[in-house]
Amino acid sequence: MALINCAECGKEISDKADTCPRCESPVNKISKTQKMETTIRSIGKYEATGFLLILIGNGTYLTGNGGIVWVGILMVIIGIAVFLGGRMR
């Protein structure tokens, strides 16, 4: 059981309570489904960003010459890190 603050009066109450015992304000609860949907959406953003960095970096590496090749390699490395970070969240 965790303690949270009431949004109305600020008193610490149980996260299991339906209403605040002091002001009887309803406790806003986020359902497990809403938490999962938010997590899935945020993970998808990281994966998509990482994938785009990999694609752009790969294209830069393959078409570049000289100093720009290193930019492509760096983008691919960062893209892989972002993609894997999104997968492990």
C-alpha cells in the first residue's frame, strides 16, 4: 500500500482508497489498461525514432565521403541505442 496526496486537500491517503476520508473527494485512479496503453505508445516512439536514425545514418554512411561517413556511423550507433532502449523499457 502506497500513500498518495489528495488532489483537493493534500492529505496523505492510501492509493487503494476510493475517496479521501477528510474531504470525500474521489481519488483519480488510472486503470491498468490505461497504464499499459501509455507505456506501449511511449515505447513505440523510441523504437520508431531509433529505426529512423538507423535508416538515415545508413544512407548517410553509404552515400557519404570523407568526414560525413563518421556522421552516418554515429547516427547508426545512436539509433541502435535508442531502439534497444525503447525495447528494454
